[in-house]
Amino acid sequence: MAEEKKEKAAKEPKLADPVGASIDVATQEMIAHAQKLGIETVCDRAVSMKPCNIGVQGTCCKNCSMGPCRLPLPKSGIEGEDERKGLCGATANTIAARNFIRMIAAGAAAHSDHGRCVAEVFLSAARKETDAYKIKDTVKLLAVAKHLGVATTVEVDGEELDRDIDEIAVETAETALNEWGKPEGELLYLKRAPEARYEIWKKQGVLPRNIDREIVEIMHRTNMGVDQDYKNLIKQGTRAALADGWGGSMLATDLQDILFGTPYPLASEANLGVMKEDHVNIVIHGHEPILSEMIVVAAQKQEMIDYAKKKGAKGIQLSGICCTANEILQRHGVPLCGTFLQQELAIITGACDAMVVDIQCIMQNLANVAKCFHTKLITTHPIAKMEQDNVIHIEFDEHHAIEDAEKIVRMAIDNFGNRGAEVMIPQHKAPIVAGFGVESIKYHLGGTFRGSYYTLNDNIINGRIRGVAGVVGCNNARTRHNEGHLIVVKELIKNDVLVLTTGCNGIACAMEGLLTPESAAVYCGPGLAEVCETVGIPPVLHMGSCVDNSRILLAATEVVKAGGLGNDICDWPVAGSAPEWMSEKAISIGQYVVASGIYTVFGVTLPTSGAPVFHDYLCKEFEKIYGGMWDIEPDPIKHAQKMIAHIDKKRKELGIDKARERVLMDMASRQALDA
Ligand code: BF8
């Protein structure tokens, strides 16, 4: 009997507790539903597979075949000299720094390669080699051209005239593409940072030369027997990360805006409940908007809608997962289906007729889940295929963009009739307002003609807004889905900190209803609530996808330029956060944000804890060099409080802490003062 029990226990897979796995009710319902159907999800695997403790600490070196050399930190810590070393003698600091900057290289490569694809399509559009893509935002084109040193006027007979817009577009595209591999010089966008910031980078020797080179150099330096000084290693990590934030990512954002339109606030909805049982559901997932833009066009065509109706559906419902979702939301209002951790669940609804994926954050388990349903899982990018045989690969080509998109939409429509009996779409969704960018914030605060960040600065100076926080990043199955995101953000806005969000944090906030102007009255401190009500903005501004963290860098720069809050990004009350990070891209983002002068707190873990000296270098010494530093805090309330403490420190340094004290007066003290 005992043996039988033992055997049964050994065979039964461990399952996640749905409520313990996610804070979101729709997600809880779907995890439970999946378990009822016997379908395993990432949440179940997270309870049956423990992470490697040495990897978590960042001290496993597998950069040559003498290893892997594993250098765990003794439980009792290290007293005296740290004598741990790998076979070659590499110290824990060297190993952790190598691993850390390899993560930066991977993250920077992902963002920047995405940017490169956009730049190539942009060049095609500028040269009019494709009908599908056209320059949509010429105002932004002219602004970007100037940043890239492309002339926007010509002199004719001593008179300065506007240059032909097509010519500007082609030269802008060529100049942008050159940033990936130019043989000399430095990245052109670095000069968009405040001058003081640029000078710090210059003094530290971290000005990126071109985007690709900095990534390649990381792979060289971390190869066996090359760079063995953690300070020198992280210097290169900084250079590659800056090439991401102020290079590849920023170019991706700019060129996407020119091609597809600069986002302005629009209304939509978020969570799995946006899927419609009586519609053909196409879920777009990944990161590059090149294809998804075309799917939006194709799905809106009357002939496609008619075709869907002919097949018995009431229409076509598009929705998005991950950053593709953020991209098509901010420009078209396409609803958000879910965050990274909800991708399997969208298929498990049984109502997903096609899931179309491109690159990044796509779980291979999607194919296993899709096998249990009628869902067509379609990969579209040559660099991102799946080995399972039920996956269909339709390689997307910008020269036949609309045809490819139509083929995919038609395939989804044809699949509508193949659904099984069991469809379960959780009935939870929230209204949202998204699509904020550097330009739209300016407009919101100052109007078309007086657009400026001065109003924001003014409210920071007078203390209604205590400070600004960029809260971004992933979900991580090792921590309760969305809990960290939402506690951190709610604690910040409760304390009058305006939040700028991107990536999966943006989706988490959307699902919770924090992206509406009305949420200000419910969640915010009195100062922030008053500003949101006056201006008509949500307390959490959705600024797009993860490459759009470049928008946060530029917004932070605009604040400096508007005046009254110091000369550099590190001077004013701003902080960064990624409460549930998991992707290497987040490490690259963290590094460029810190090197841009912003104190940044990560949740979950930081893969440096096994190398205390290197860890302290990032989390203490960095502030002396860059004015910003890393921090790690898994507890979300403490996490937010650390950010607020930093914001208050900056207020004090600027001498605006007294103004804040006035705003914090309660009603009784106010009345006493009036009397
Ligand atoms: O780039 S936040 S899980 S979706 S990596 Fe991925 Fe992380 Fe989500 Fe977008 Ni960003």
C-alpha cells in the first residue's frame, strides 16, 4: 500500500496552485482550466523544476570545456579573502561579470537586431521598393533626420529651401543602417543625451563606436583567457548597453514611428477576455511590428471580414501578446490579450484560431499546447523557427508583405470551423488608455503650440508630483504573476510618483485598470491625482514595448532640458524598476538605464549575488561613476519604498523637498493654515 502510494506520488506531476501562480483572476481561471484538461503550462513546470542555485548567483562558468566551473557562495558568506576560483583561476567576480555582460550582449543584440530589420524595411520603403510600407510620419522623419545629421534643407541660388522628402528618407535610412557597423566614430544619438551625461560617458571611455562592434567585443572579451578584470568587463557591458538604449532600441522606436505612425493616446482593452467566442481570433505575439502592422491591415479589409462571415464568424478579433501587443496597441488600439506568462493560456481558451509569432519571448511549449487544440501556430521569422511538426512556417517577406499577411488571416478564418466543443474565454478585461510617447506627453502638458515639459517640471518642483518612475519588464514564473508589478506601481502612485511603463509591466497595469484617467482618484496620492485630473491623463503612462524604453530615456532628457531640475538625468527625482524581470534584454535595459544616471531596482534575483565584490560595484560604486546604480529588492513594497527614498534624496539635493512637505499637509493642517 505504502509502495503504491509512493509510486503514485512519483508519477503524478506537481501542479501549480493557480491562485499562488498569478494575482490575475483570468489567469487563475485559465491555469485551473488547463490543469483540468491535463495540459501543462509554464506555471506547473516552475513548481516541478527548481532553478540552479549556482546559476542564480551568476557564478557558473561554462565558457570553456574544462568546466563548467561552479563557484557557489558559501552559506555562511566569505570571511577574509575570497579564494574561490575556476580551473583557469578565474575568480567569482570575473565569472559573474563575464556572465552578466554576456546577458547584456544577448539583450542588446535582440533589441538591436530587431532595430536593424526595421531599418532595412525603412530603407526599402524610402527607396519605394515595396508598396506595403510607406513613410507615415514626415514630421518625425524630419526630426530624426536632424539627429542623424541628414540635411533637411538645400541651398538654391543662395536661398534655403526644403529638401525633397524622399531624398531625406533615403539618406536617413542609409545613415541609420550605418550605425550598426560603421568603421569609425561614435553613435550619433549619444548627443541626444544631456551634455553632462555625454561627458560622463566620454570620460569613462564608454561611448559606443557602432552597435554590432560592442556586442562582438563582449563575446571576445568573455572568451576563455581574455578580460579578467570585472571593472573592465562591465565597462564593455556599459558600452554595449548604451549601444542598445541610445542606439539599436532608439533607432527601432524612431523608425517604427516614422513608418507606422507616432503613437498618440487611444482607448482599448486588456486581458484574455478581449478574445471573442463568435469571432475568428488571431493572436499576434512577439516583438517586431513589421509583420503585425500588415496583419492589422489585412484583418481590417472588408473582403476578409466578409470571408470570415461566410465561414460562420461574426468578424475577426485581433489581439496581442507581449511587445507585439504593445506595438499594435499604441498605434491602432488593438487590444492586449496578455503578458508573457499568458501566452499558453490564450491557446488554452480553445478559441485561438491562429497564433502568429515572430521573435523573442515565445515559449517553445506553445507548440505542445497548440497540439491539444485546433490552433494554427505560425512562425514567420527566418531566425525563429520551432522544431515541433505541428508548427507552420510562413516566412514573411517585406516585398510581399500584404500577400503574406492575407494568407495568414485567411488561414485563421479557414480554421474557425475546426474549433472543438470546449471554448473557455475568461470574462475579464479592463478598459485602457495607451499610446503615450515623448511627443504626446509634451502635447498633453502644453498643447500643440506650447508643447513643453515645463508643466511636468513645474509640478515636480511644487511637489504635486513627487517624482517619476519607469517601471518596466517581464513576468517571471518564479514569482507570482503580476503581483510584484502591481504592488510596486500602486505603492508609487499612492506616493505621488508618476509611472511610465513599457513591456509586460504595461500590460499588467492595463489588466488592472491602472491605465485610465479615472484610476487616479482611486489609487493616487492627492498631488498626483490632482495633476491627472487637471490634465486628463492616467497616473501610469503606457509608453509602448521594451525597445520603447528609449522613449523613457528621451522623456527623462526632456525634463532636464525644460529646466529647473538640474543638468543631467541623475540630478532629478527619477527611478527605474523591473519587478518581475526574466529576459536578458532586461539586463541590457537595466545597464543602460543605470549608466544614463537612473537608480534602478530589480525584483526576483540579480545574477551577481554569488560575487559580492562585483555585486557591490554595481549596487554601490556605480553611483559614484554614473550617478545611477543597480539595486535588488524582491519584496515589492520595500522595492517601491527604496525608489521613493531615492526620489526624496534627489528632491533634497535640488532643494525642492520643502515644497513637497507643503503638499503633504492634511486637510486639518490646511484649514488651520487658512484660518
Ligand atoms: O521585450 S517585458 S517578457 S515581452 S522581454 Fe518579453 Fe520581458 Fe515581456 Fe517584450 Ni520585454
